[in-house]
Amino acid sequence: MDDAGQAETYNPWTIVNLVFGHLAEQGLHPVLGDGGDPGVPARALLTALGIQPSAEGNRAVRQQVHERLAEIRTAFDDDDDD
């Protein structure tokens, strides 16, 4: 748990890409989902690693995006007042 009392979450594909990149560096050729939808096996991989999958991705990154969008909205609102 982090300081806010919530478990840290990650974008599933970030972790899957990290794991697959590491395996490829070791000369292996990982396959996820046997050519079908990789979402279910990706979730299983993350769960096996003790990571709670979240489609929304990393909460800190999401917060930064929301803050930046708020800045942009404010800038446009200021332009409308002119």
C-alpha cells in the first residue's frame, strides 16, 4: 500500500513488455495467448507476479495527466476572457 492507502497499480502492458523484453534478451521467444487475445494471459501473468492489473495504468501518471489537462483548460479559459 502507498501513502494514500491504496495499492499501486500498473498498466498491464507496461509490465508484460518489461517481462517479455527481459525474456527476449535471454534468447527466449515468449508467446502470450497463442496468437489470440493476450489480455487474459497477461492478467494471469501480472497476478502471478503479485501485481494488481489496472486498465487505467499507473495512478501517478494518471494524476499527472489530469493535472496537465487542468492547466490546459485554464489556459483556454483565460484566452476566452480576453
